[in-house]
Amino acid sequence: MHRSAAAVICRRFHVSGRVQGVSFRAYTQARALELGLSGYARNLPDGRVEVLACGSEPAVGQLHDWLWTGSPAAQVESVTVSEALFEAHAGFDRG
């Protein structure tokens, strides 16, 4: 089975390092919207940020690469990625 170029995929990212309290979610939201992605970025109790991104495979890949930089004050140590089931989101939330 072949995927069309417009196929929607979803990926869940967990970003570790200095990523809370440095506007990481706001910058992630802005970048995701620029790329036409839907989903969310939210703080986790353990200090990581969880990002769910749904959209075209190239756009999700660009966000994945961008997450290694994040906001100007962030210090990203690791980004893990896993496949995720599609979740309908209107836009990109930061909760």
C-alpha cells in the first residue's frame, strides 16, 4: 500500500533538558502553525515537554528537527519520537 504525499501522520515527541520556563511551548506552537501542523505542546511533571504533531510527513519531520533547537533560552538534551494515533485538533494548543 502506498501513501499519498498528502497523507496525515502523527508523531509524539518527548523533549528533555531545560525546556520548561523558557517559552519552549510558545515557540513550538508558532513553528507548528507555520508548518501547518495540528496538535499540542504541554509540560509534563517530570520536566519534559510532550509534543503531539499531526500533518504531512515532511512538515512533521521539519518540526522534529526544529525541536532540537527550540526556543532561544532552551537547552535541549534529547528528543524521543514515537508514532501516535491520529487525534483531531483545531490548530495547535499549548496547554
